[in-house]
Amino acid sequence: MPCEIDPSMKWQKGTFWLLFMAIYGVGIGYLPLFMPDETRYAEIPREMLEAKNWSVPTLNGLPYFEKPVLGYWAVACSMAVFGETELAVRLPAALAVLLTALVMARFMQFVGFGAYRYQAAIVFMSCLLVACLGRLALLDSLFSLCVCLSVVLYFVGSNITSGRQSAWVFAAGAAAGLAFLVKGFLGFLLPALILGPFFVWQGMVKSTLSRVHWAIFGALIVPLPWALMVHAQEADFWRYFIWVEHIQRFFSAPKSQHPEPWWYYLPALGVGTFPWVFYLIGKIRLKMSAPMETRFVRLLLCWILFPVAFFSISSGKLLTYVLPVFPAFAMLLCVIAKTRSMKTLAFPRHVHLWIGMSIIGLGLTTMIVSSFSFYQPNESGTAQLFSWVIVAVGALVVWSRNTNRSSLGIALAMATFMVSLPWILPTKLMERKAPVELIEQSHVHLNDQMTIVSDSSMIHSVNWTLKRKCLYMIGDRGELDYGLNYHPQLWLQESEFKDLILASAEHGLALFTTQKTLATLNVPTPDLQSGNQKFVYLIWKPIVRSSSSPRPSS
């Protein structure tokens, strides 16, 4: 039977909702979109809305086949309601975190850990990686929700005695189908990697195989309509998507993105689960007395170990890849709390003091140091705010050393940091990762008919900011290499770029690029040039000619 919630822990539900509103609500639309991911995942849905084509993703008007469409659909729907704003672009990720936390809470009640259901949700939402990704327009939070839902539904369907087991298993497959629509075949593979070893461990292979066809049916029927539509419009989609984006990316080390050593996720998970990783300090006992609790613990261990092992052998690694294991981590901490006979998650008092005083010391040190390498001289106010935020976070950690308020204090410390984050980021970082503001500054020099050229690193940001697509590109073809095969005239050689300047004399031309790329180009002297340490734009203004003046040949 589910545990009764102790009256002393009624604060958990309120804390859960306040934590969500603080971390995933305050300031998520304040900062400009970061490149390349946020601007990419904003521009593709914008082009979907503009073209009224919900089947084929495009970027800069070119076919873009790296991901399926559910993540783009979610952002496009948000834009349709809230407009083409930063808030609309980031809101689906925040809501995905909320829904994942609610699924976890309900699941904890089902398996007999109802007294810890909101604590598990609080731990999950306040893990550093979860909080960061939930405030950004990335696909990982939505993908993690779908994987979590698939695993939970299959587990429930395998542990109920009513005659609706097949319906639960079908729903689990449908959730995996949604995960496929977010990130491709990984949406099928991850639930299988988690549930397969679990059912083998439980000795339930035969009973699982008797119902697995319902899961397969659900997993295939959900993405099938879109799969047929995209094939009808772009016959080459599935060849590229399966061979290049899945097989080559996983196995081809020389061409893989983000190569890292096999042990990369060991320290990376420690950072991503901060600050809750410190709760693992001390005795860990996972032997349960109740059969349901034993099955639950085994599921959590498979949920963590097998996906991490799979991603560790992949040739390319990113910390965001393992976000789907974070719900299991949060629930496992609550299992450990129960085995320690604790009603709430609490670090040892000396751990609280050590962490809290270290953070306070860091904050005080930054106050004393007159300038920091990551802040500019004119940002002294922002630097001081950063210092005070760090001190406040450390003070909350120290305050939470009391067992009854341990998890509350830790969650408040994370909320304080995440809420303050938009206002303490240094200009140097914003200039390097968010060129949107620089592009907006160029507006006064542009006209609707001006020719726009960009390099591959800035193309999404230029598309999004200027609300224009089918722009010319120069330099490296980047991730649009495949799409440019459809419209090769949009990619310019250096000599073609010079000719384009002459051909665009009537309305002018603007080039957006990085300082590094510009140094490799031999371009004519522009009429206007402006930029920062990383990005730059160049303007060749329209040439006003008399009616008798000859026009340059193109």
C-alpha cells in the first residue's frame, strides 16, 4: 500500500509548485536565444508556420533531416499562441520538465513510496542539468519526458492484475513512438535498453514477450502518419535519417560529433546531478522487503546503468544525452532516504557545512577580487550581484543543515541561483553565444530588398532575427551541407560573393559572419562594419545612380 504522507511534510507540494514557477518561469524569456541550438530549434518551427508545411523540417528554406518533428511542432504551437518570442520558444521544454516530475510523483505513489513523491519531483527539477536544459529551447527535456512515460507505463502494465494490461503496454509503446518523433530511433532503443534487462532480472521474459506486440504496435502507429507524409514529400529523408544521422553518427569516430573518452559520463553525471549527488555520501542499502519495492529498485538501477553504458560506448558524447536517466536518479535517492529511515532527504550535517561554507567562501573571494576574467570593467555591478548570489546560495545550504529542512534549503539554493542567472551572465559570454542582439543592431542599415549573406555558424540566428530564409551562405557549409544540395546556388565561393556585391548594388548587401571566418575571406572594403570579439556584420550600401549612369554587369 502507498505510504501515508506525514503531516510535517505538507510543505512539499507547495514547494514543488513554487520551485517550478521560480526555476522554469522567472526570466526564461529574458535572455536572447543562444546559438546554435536554440536559434536552430526556433527557426525551424518558424519556417513551418510560415510555409504551413508541418511534415518536412527546413532551415534557411533548405531540407533539414537531422531530427523528426515533434519538438518542432511543440515550439510551433507555442509560437502560434504566444508569438515568435523567446518565451514561446523555451516554454515547451519547461512544461516537459513539469510533466516529467508529475509522472514521477504519480509513479512513486504506485510503487509504495507516496510519502516521497514530491521529494522525488523536487530533486529532479532542481538537479543542475535538468534546471539548465528546462530553461533552454532544446529537445532533450521533451525526449526525457517521453522516455520516462514509456518506461513507467510499461512497468505499471506489467504489475497490475486487472485485464487492462495490454492497454497499458500499448500506451507505453505509443509514448516510445512520441520519443521517436522527438529524436528518432533512440526513442525506441532507450526504453528497450531499460526494460529488457529489468524483465530478464525479474525472470519475466516469457510474460513480457506475450504482450510486447502491443508495445510494438503502439510505437509504430504513432509516428506512421508523419512517416508517410514526409516520405511522400521528400523520398530521400529516410535514407539520410537512418544511415547518416544514426548509423554513421554512432559508429564513425572520425566523423562523430563531440568525441569524448569512455569514462566521460562518470564525472559529468556528478556535475549534472549537483547538488543532490552529495546525498550518495554515506551507507547505501537498496535491499527491500516488499516485492513491489524490490521490482522498483531493480527498474531504477537498469534505468540508470544501461543507458549510461550505451552512451559511453558511443563515439560522440554530450552530457545532455543522459538526461533520461535523471528521473531514475531522483527516485533512487528517495529509496535511499527510506532505507535510512528518513522522512526527507538530508545530507550529513558536516556535508552541508562543508559545501555551504565553500560556496560562501567563493562568493566572498569574488567580492574581494576587483575584477574577474569573465566580467568586463564596466560590469562591476553585475559582478557584485554575482558575488551576492553565490553567498546567498551558500547561506541557504548552511541553513538547510537541519534534517527537517534539508531538501527544502537545497532546493531553494538552486532556485535562487537559477532565478538570478539571466541577470548575472557576463557580457563576454552573451557576445560569444547570442549574436541576436548584434544582428538586431544592424536593422537600421538594412532594407527589405537587401541581399543577405551569412556563414554557417550564424545562419540560424540571422534567419530568426531578420525573419528571412533562403539566404546566401559563404564559407563552411556546416550542418546545412545536405540541404544545400537542393539549392546549390545559395552557397557562394569567394569570387561569386564579389560578383554578388556588384549585382546587389541597387539594394545593397549585408554579410554576417564570425571574425575568424572574415579573416579568411578577401572581400571588398564595406561601407560599414561593426561587431564584437566573435561576430561581425559588414554592409555594402545601395548605390544611388543617376538615370544616365551605366549599371554594373553581374
